[in-house]
Amino acid sequence: MEIAEPAPGGGVEVDARGLRCPLPIIRLAAAARLSLPGTVVTVLSTDPAAEPDIAAWCWMRHAELVGQDWTADATGRFLRSQVRLAPAVEPAVRPDG
């Protein structure tokens, strides 16, 4: 099973439609681990809880929530969230060594 696929125009797309909490966040986290800093990950989800969950994940991971919008296609209504992954944070180094 693929966690993510290349998105049109670059980035990565996670299709979590039909999955309930916490699976959309688990899929986002898995895609983030496999992606470079600065990558835009687009998450598609039908779970209403994904909207605040993805925003909270971004805050905790210092990622940028580029946008979230509810849209629809032939499969039905879903949330499209775009997340720009944060650069890796260097661990703090003590001044004495």
C-alpha cells in the first residue's frame, strides 16, 4: 500500500479519504518522514476531525499550514489540506561542549 504519491505540480499527495481519525494524521506523518524539508504534502480526507487535527500537527511540527478547503469531485465532498514541511531543526549544543 502506498502512503503517498507524487502530486501534480510537485510535492506529495496523501489520499486519506474514507479513513477516520487518527489515520489521516498517521498517513501525513509517514509521508513527512519520507519527504524532504520544504516539501508540500497535500492531504485529502473525508473525516471532519482532520481539519483541526492537521492544523494542530502543523503547529506541533513547526510546519506551515498552506491552506485547507472543503471541495468535491465525482467521489464526494472532502477536505484538501496543504502542509509545507519545516526544515530540520538542529539539536541544541551546550556552550561548554
